[in-house]
Amino acid sequence: MVATPLTRPSKCKHSTIVYNIMNLPFIRVKRRRSSEPSPLSSQIQKKYREHSDHSTPDSSIDYIMSQTFASPTQMIGHPTNQAPNSQVAFGPGMLPPQLASTPLSQAAQLSQPPPMPAAMLQQSSIISDYDIQRLASAVRQMMATEIKDMIKDEIRQLIVVNIAPMHATIETLAAKNKELEMRVDELEAYSRKNLIRISGVSEDEKDTNVAVTQIAEKLEIPVAQADIEVSHRVGPIDPKRPRQIIARIKNYELRHRLLRSSKKLKDIPGMSNVHINQDLSKARGKLAYHARQLVREKKIKSTFVWDGRVIAVDLKDKKHTIQCVDDLIKIVGALGTGTNSLSPRSPQVLTTHPDQMVFST
């Protein structure tokens, strides 16, 4: 238990010196098990009470301290083998070396550290500046991270508040656009109802009406030029192959008979390269092209076009009407044959022109 310090009196002019000595940082009393004061404290209190009632000169204070403590040769300071911060027990006749050779007027100043050399001050200031720079850099990094997080949170809130409703609107508009495209395709297909496309006819024949009637005659179908509303070639001139002929037949039944009998042309001499197909819209022409690709890859059994509609026959001999590429994907996916060569965004869909296709059944 630490010795109880003296109560600082208010009248004695020397009491402040004794009080300061007793409260110096390096004077420590080892903890005692009992509640009794230490012998050193008892002796100092006894001497102090004897001289507290009258004015005591500095020499009397020196006398009190000389009577209380032993000679400097008997005083014990910090051992050399003990840690600087450890406590040392002082009893009667024991005082730290700092007080043994120091006057009482300077005893109160012993707790103050000595001044730092100029070199150490300069080194300390340099280290402090470096530490300040490191601290500033760390603060900047922390602020930058917090600002980035705040910006990310703001962006997320903007996405949730503003962009998310836009996605719903876009999906709605996309569905309506798809519906409108299908309606336009239906109208276009209906307008092409009486049209046929004939490919493989030599460019030497300039009159396309005559070419159509000659082909009908080979098939033993009575088609007069009066039954042909209009006919002409389509597409750019290609020296490698002749352009297709598009013709509008007034009588729907005659058109139907020409399409059904077109398979016989491959058995007629000089007509093996001639094909008669329905005139499809651009969208349905792409569907027919993809359906034929699946037939070549043996992912569906067959495909044909009838009355402006693309029909696909799967491997189980079930017929399907194809209105969009997704219908083909569903058929192939349901059969588990894969869709590697079929995609709604395939480059072939964008580069294939219906005027350059041959829709053979």
C-alpha cells in the first residue's frame, strides 16, 4: 500500500518543500500488506509535527532530513540489474541518489526531463513530418474509398428508382413491337398470296410471261398469258446464275396446281434446274432458310412452305407451323438435339436476302 502523503499545510512556509519531496515521482513506497504507514512516513510525520507550530528556517529543515535519513553511503538507489520502471522499496535510512546530492531548493525540479539536444530535435521534427504525410495519405485513401462507396450507393439507388421501371417499359414495348411485326408479316403474306417465284430460267428468255406459260405447258397445266397479271425478274444481274422470275397469277387454283406439280420438273428434260416456290415475305423467307438448315443437320425431318406458312416436321413426324425463330428453337430443344447452328441473332439471318433464296420442297 502506498504511503499516505502529508497534508499540505497552509501556514508553514516550508511545508510546500516537504510536501513536494514526498510527492516526487521517483519516491515510491512498496505496497504493504497491513494498513499501517511505513516507518519512513512515520518518522517524517513525527519530525514534521515537532516543528509545525513555529517558523522553521531552511537549516532546520536540513536538520530534520539529516535526522530522518542516513548518510549518502547508506542510501540505496535503482539497482543496475532492475528495470527502470520497476518500484524500489525505501525504508528508514534509504533515499534515492537524486536526493542525496541535491539541495532541497532543487528537489522539486528533478521530475522535469532534461532538454533534448538540437540534433535529436531536428531528427524528431523530420520523423514527425513523415508521420504527418503518412497520416494525410491514409486519410486521403480512406476518404476516397468512402466517396467511391457513396457514389456506388447513389448509382444503385438510381438504378433501382429510375432504370428498373424503364426495364418494365422496354419489355412491354418489345412485346408490343413483336406483336405488330407479326401482324405486318401476316398482311404482307396475304398480299403475296397469288405470287409465285420461278428460279433457274435462262436470261435468254426476255419475255417472262412467255417463260411462265411454257413451264405450265410442260406441267400440263392450262395457263394463258391472260391468267398472268404481272411478271418480271428480281434482283441484280449475276453472270453466274439467272435471276428469279416473280409472277402474280389471277386464279388462285391455277397457282395452287403449279406449286403442287413443281416436283415433276426435275424429271422433265431441260427443266431439272427449274424450281417453283411461293413468294414469301422477308421474315418468313429467313424462317424457311433456317428450317432447311436444320433438315441438313438432321435435327428435324423435313420442312416445306404452304400457303405462305413455313411448316416443319420433327423427328417424331409431328408438323409444326413456324412463325418465328423461337418456334424452331423450341422444337429442337424439346427433342434434345441442340441448337448450335440456330440462333435468333444468327448472322445468316441478316445477310440472306429472300430474292436470292431458292425455296425448294
